[in-house]
Amino acid sequence: MSGALASIVAPGFFASGPVQLAAEIAAVVAAVCGAVGVFAVIRGQSFAGEALGDITTSGGSAAYLVGVAPLWAYVAFALAAAGAMELAGVQRARGRDLATGVVLGAGLGLAALFFYLDSVHTSASGATVTVMFGSIFTVTGTTVRLALGTGAATLAVLAALYRPLTLASLNAELASARGVPVRLVGALYLAVLAAAVALAAITIGTILSTALLIGPAATALRLTRSPGRAVLVAASIGLLALWLGIVLAYDSYYWPPLHRGWPVSFFVVTLIFTGYLLAGALGRVRAAH
């Protein structure tokens, strides 16, 4: 390792198996969240993404209770919640927040129940912290493969929806007049959003997953107005934040005085927020000139 790189990266970083798996799943999650998040911002469905992320907490707590892979439970509960939102009227602008709030309340109620049952019937210590704030260094090869399959399917659906979804997101009335099935497109997008949130939950936890979904996308849309370019920029920002977060979290085990390490989620969220502020400052500078 070169001297400059050695001063940044702690010894053993590149040879670490957990680090390699974390970097792989980070690439998958950044690509999916970047693509899906841009449309969440354009469509004004950031709150729906937040709610789906919070609801996956019930999936994570249920996974510990029954002993299944967390990602399966995240996806299942997020998709169920998306279906409930659709039935409750999330597609209608006036009922969107109401439907989302009702489903969110029910999902958090289930999470409270499952965490209680975890504490009574299982020995899964630290389950609450792991579910809510993630543990990317503990992902397994099986989880990475499952995430890769889920991510590929999600991006395939989004690619098939791209043109009608773009039109429906920018002008629903025009899309409907051109024969686009706006309600169906919206429902399919909500399912895609659920899958993206579930993947984000694996990396930085359920309650912080929205930061990875919305933050890079919002930053990208400050830098470019083209949805296509924004998707690429958002994915790049998300990947950079995740990889830098992994480096800093690994290095933090060598930081005094505790030498116990800081969570990846803290660094990722901080980097994303900083990037958003810098993009805003850049926009103001451009406007001034």
C-alpha cells in the first residue's frame, strides 16, 4: 500500500472479508436507491419512503423472532405496507399523507410487539439497535447474493417503467391523456420503492434508510434537472458516501480514546447531509453569477 493511502486506510482494510462484503452490498444498494430515490423526490413521495423505511422495522424484529434472513423480512413487510398504502389511497394527492400515516402507525405498532416478543422468547441481544441502525459489517455472502438478485429485479422493473413513470411523475394529467395507466404505474413504483427501502435498511438501518434513498437523489436534483443524469449522479453520491462511511467506520476502531469504533450509519448520513448542503451552496453560487 502506498504511503498516502496507508495514512488514510487502517491496516488490514482491503484484506478484511467483512469489508469486502460490505463494499459489494454498498454498490448494489447505492445503484438501486439512486435510481428509485430520484423519482421519489420528483413525485413528492419522500414521506412514503420514510414510512416504508420505518415499517421495515417490524420486518427486522419479526426476522429475529422467527429466525429468517432480515432482508427477506424487510422486503416482505415493505411490499405489504406499499400494498396497504395503495389500498388506503396513497395515489390520491389529498389522501396521500393520511394513508401513509395510518399504515405507518400500524407498522410501528407491530414493530413494538415483535421487539417485545424478541426480548421475551429469544436471546437476540442488540436486535433493536441492529435493526434500526444497521450493521453492514455483519452481512454474509448469502445476504449479498440475495441483495444482488433483489436489486437487479428492482432496476429491471424501474427500467421498464422509466418512460411512463417519468411522464406521470412530471405531469400526471398529460400522461393520462396520452394513455399511460397512471394508477398502475404508481402502484408498481410504490413496490419498487419498497424494495429499495428494504435494501437500504440492510446497510444503515430501518429508521435511517430514507437518508440513503432521498439524500443523494435530492442532492443530484440540485445539480441537474435531467432525471436520467440525476439517477447516475445520485447513485455515485450514494456509493461514495457508503464506501467512505465504511472506511471511516473501520478506521474509527483505531481512534482514541475508546478504540471501539463508530457506526457506519453515522458516517454515511453525515456525508450525505454534507453533500446536500454543498450542492445547495454551489447552486447559490451559480445563480449569483
